[in-house]
Amino acid sequence: MSESRVGWGPEQPRALYDEHAAALTAYVQRMLHGDRHLAEDIVQETMLRAWRRAGTVPDRARRRWLFTTARHLVIDSYRARNARPKEVPPEQAEPAADDDLDRTLDTILLTDALRTLSHEHRSVLHDAYFRGMTAAQIAAARGLPPGTVRSRLYYGLRALRLALQERGVTGL
């Protein structure tokens, strides 16, 4: 090998740090908009990687390799910070918004329970509770006696309650 690797080996980490750390820290800190602590962490990680790669980068490319590695670490740090939600202290945290998950799960559960009912019971329950119709209106719309509609509502609700209890719903 004709290229010199003096100063890059594992026996020279302090010399490498002394030679490049100040310029590297200033460069990284500018990229991080003044965050000195994170810049120092990135420079430290850069130097650690340089030490691990001892002897593989020629002297003439050493500085470029250090600055390129530091730039990649800044980019990785930026991506990692933006990949998760911002952290806030508990006193500043707002209660989680209702994301309709409970309502969606209730709808799935109710739909499944309604499918177990007979068509006659399901249709009068739908008219009464989803369309807001009275027993007399349902009777007129379906051509049934009002007593039959009330009976189907009563027994339909009982069957629905049983179907929901079988699915683990309590407090009905």
C-alpha cells in the first residue's frame, strides 16, 4: 500500500480528536442550529466510528471522511427525532382526543349482534332506533297491527340483549 495511514490507527485516537474535533464540532453545531450538546454527541460518535475504522481510510481522505460521517449522523438524528411524536411534560399534555375507536368497536359489536336476530325483529328495531319511528308509524309503513310491532320490539330487544351478553357486554 502506497498511501500513509499514520495517525489514523487505534493507537492515535487522541491525536485524531485533537486535530479535528474543534472544526467538526463547529460544523455539526451549525447544521444543528446551535445545539451544542447534540453536536458534541455526534462528534463523539464520529470519532468512535473513525477509531473502529482505523487503518481503512488514507490520511488524505481522513478529514473528508470525518465530515461526511458527521453529516450522515446529523441526518440520522434528525430523522430519528421526527419519527416519533414530540415529548411534552405531563402538565402540558392534553387529554387524548376521542378518535372514534370506541364508537367503531361498539358499532361492529352491535352489527354482529343484530345479525343474529330474525329479519322481523331486526327490521322493527332498525325502524324504531335508527329511523326514530314510533310503533304506530312502523305498523302503518309495514302494514302490521301496532300490537305486533310492539311485540316484535319487545322480543327483538330481549334477543339483542342476550346476543350482546354472549359477546361479553355487561350492564344491560
